[in-house]
Amino acid sequence: MTDAQTPTPDRPATVDLAAAYEASGVKDVLNEMDSTMIGLAPVKGRIRETAALLLVDQARRQMGLATETPTLHMSFTGNPGTGKTSVANRMANLLHRLGYVRKGHLVTVTRDDLVGQYIGHTAPKTKEVLKKAMGGVLFIDEAYYLYRPENERDYGQEAIEILLQVMENNRDDLVVILAGYADRMDRFFDSNPGFRSRIAHHIEFPDYTDAELLQIAEVMLNQQNYAFDPDARAAMAAYITARRGQPHFANARSIRNALDRARLRQANRLFNAAAGPLDATALSTITDPDIRASRVFRGGLDVDRTRSRAAE
Amino acid sequence: MRLTQGQFSFLPELSDDDIRQQAQYAIDNGWAVSVEYTDDPHPRNTYWEMWGHPMFDNPDAAAVVFEVNECRKAHGSKYIRVLAFDATAGWESIRMSFIVNRPADEPGFRVVRQEGEGRIVRYTIESYAAREPEGRRYA
């Protein structure tokens, strides 16, 4: 059958964007993102804009004004622990609600999952991952490791070529999100111009402020049914300020690790000190000494201290 | 002579979108979908060459269409079929099978009669294409 014979489907004369917004369930995703994710105002703003763009594009498509699938590949740049993976998860959900990906699952990979170890190993490996991600979102963490300029026989280049080809030809089937540190991603894009032109949305993740990190710490504790007492909260605020100045600071991830260690010390303290029966409050309160005992208040990790001493 | 094996073989050729929907049905049922090809159209030829591994953990059928098209690039002049394997206990068998690609010219089959002891005649069929060595069938 030729195109001339197919009857044109009925097209609506007007569209109600508010109704489409309600019906698609995008509102729920955005509201959930607002309530569960602390800080990240510029990121939330960008995602709102993207959602609006896609909603309008959907309406245009219904009226027969747009035919091409918009390029949805994105890059998330920011320091470690700034919520890139969490946002990618919600992005997959959002795109699924809007009908731009069919399944809405997120496949998270790094260089190891894409690049093989010997000749002829890379292409099947990359294709396997791409196939798994079809109908969903492929999230490539620390994408700049794919490209290693110092080794011209590196197989990463092969993975990049396959990736670019699929990003172009199977735009309806999957959305690729590249993530990594801002400066190294910039260098990566400079040496792979193909990527830059295929990625429409560059979203930058700012570092959390100290106040936001404290808020995140409290949310994390609440989820595990723990709480700070007032002294401990002050200690945590001091901890965050001190930790930021030390090496390997990874925003929310550092906070999670600090809390894990604080829980360990709390358990130890209760075990050694408690004489009588303990109530629920005692079992779930993190106190000032649990936090103050951290190495961070004594100038950081032992390795880093020895290194700085050697430098002197 | 048009080869009619498996499902949908009396229908017009399936489009890529038809293939995607059928494969999605199989995936939604939890069956592993795989792609196979051959140049020997005999109905008793059950073991075709595998094109890659069966796709056990792909949630979306776009991957199947992708593989079918890759296989068409390499073996466009042969038969290609899509299979769905059900691994649940009690089935452990192929639940779906349909041809998605066929040679431009299918010469068909001839009847071969073999005279045995007494006046017994044994019948068998042979594809005209299978007279050529592997790889040279179907031009």
C-alpha cells in the first residue's frame, strides 16, 4: 500500500497541555523528585524544561507538525556523589511516562562492561549491552574512560564507534546518558566531536552546600530509623565542613559512609557501656562522641597524613 | 515454491514492526528469543545455525529486530527465522517459530522414489537448492 492510499488519521484541532501533563503522570515524577531530592535546583530546572519540551513535542506530533524523534541523549557532569545516577533513574521513568522509551528501565554500565580484553571481543560485548538497554536508558558512568588517547590500539575506540552508530540509527529505541566529572568530560567531548553533536542536553550537577548535606544526612538516618541528638547534629555540621577540605570528598556518598561508621561506633559504644536494658530511643540515637571519634577531626586518613608529612 | 514452515508462513512477509510485536509478545511471556539462519530448507532440518546467543535478558524487542537486520546483512539470501524458547518446567521447548527472511528464488522440492525389495517404493523429498554445496545455494 502506498502512502497516498492510507487514510490520514483524525488530528485534533487543539491540544490541552495541562490535561496531557496530568494524564502522562509526569507531574508525579517531578513532584517526587522535588520532595525526595535535596538541593540540585539547576538540575531540577533543566529536567522541568526537558519535560515541557517533550510534552509540547508530543502535542505537535499529535497534530502532525513534528515527525522526527527529538534527540534525547544527555550528558550529566558533576563531582562524585552529586546524584547523577538517582536523577538518571528518574529521567528513565519520566521518558517512559512520556512515551519516548518503551520500557523505562535503566542499564548502568562502565568501561568494563563495554570494552573487551582482546581483538574481536569489544563489538559483541558492546552490542550485548546496547541490546539490553533497548527500550530504556543506557547510563554510562565515567564515560571518558572509554577513550584513552595514550594507547592508540585501545579497544575503547571501537566501543565508541558502535555506540555512536546505534545512538544515531536507533534513536527510537534507546536513550544514552553519559556521566562523569565536568573537566574530564569536556576533554572527552573535545576528542570525540561525534558525541558532542549527538548529545542535545548537557546537564551540570553542582556540589551540595554544607546545609544541604546536613539535610541529606538527616534524611538518610531517618530512612534507617536513626536520629541525631542536638549535639550530634552540630558535630555532623562540623564534620561536613572539615570533610570537604580533605581529599576524596564525594558529596552525598561521603556522608553515607560517615553515617555508616557512626552507626558502627554507636553500636560499639552501646555494647561496651550499657549496663541495664536499653529502650528504642537509646538504640536509635546517634550522639556527639559517635561523630567526634572520626578521623576527619584529626586531619583525615592515616595515608593522607603520612603523605603530607613526607611532603614536608 | 514458497516455503511454509512455522507460524505466519501463509501470510504476507512480516514487516519489522510485525516482528517486533511478535517478539515482544514472546518476551512478555518470559520466553528467550533467538535468531537462526540456514540455506537448507528441508522440513526435517531442525537445527539451523544460531545467530548469536538466545536473548535471555532483553526486556525490549527492538533488540530482536536489530539482530534480525544484522543477520540479514550477513545472510540476506538465506532463510532466517525467529524462535522463542520457553524454559519453564514441563515445556522446555520452542513455543514460537516464524520465518522472517527468505531467498528471492525458492526452487522447491522434488520427490525421490527408491525401489526396495519386492515392489516396495520409498518416497522422500529433496530440495533442488540442496543439490549445490553449502554456501553456493540461492546464489
